[in-house]
Amino acid sequence: MKLRQRQSAEPDAWKEAEAYGCDIALLEENFRMTPKQRIQAHRSALALVEKLEEAMGRPHDKETVIQLIALKKKAK
């Protein structure tokens, strides 16, 4: 199954999302996972963030978590 098969109006929305900075490849990768797999991936990412937070001696806050996840994605 090809995920990029879309109706005629949709490619523009996907292009706009890419131009805005959305990682379409990551979205498509997540679409291939089951909900259970996505939850497990989220839990793993959260565990990593918590370990990094603990190692850095910082409290857990939403903004820091978002920044750390973005750094992890850039490292891939």
C-alpha cells in the first residue's frame, strides 16, 4: 500500500505541511505502525527524555521535552 496516493486536492495540503516544517516521512512512518506500536514508541521516547532530564538535573516540563525530542529527531 502506498501512503502517498492522495486525492487531487490533498497533495497541496501535504506540500504546505512540508513547507511549514512538518516531517511528512515521520508521519508516514507512524501511519505504518499499529496504535499499540505508536504507544510503545511514545513510551520509549518519554523514558529517554526522563533519563536525559534526570542526568541534566532538570525538572520535567513540556517545553524541555519538546526540545529534547526535536534534538533526537535531528540526530537520526
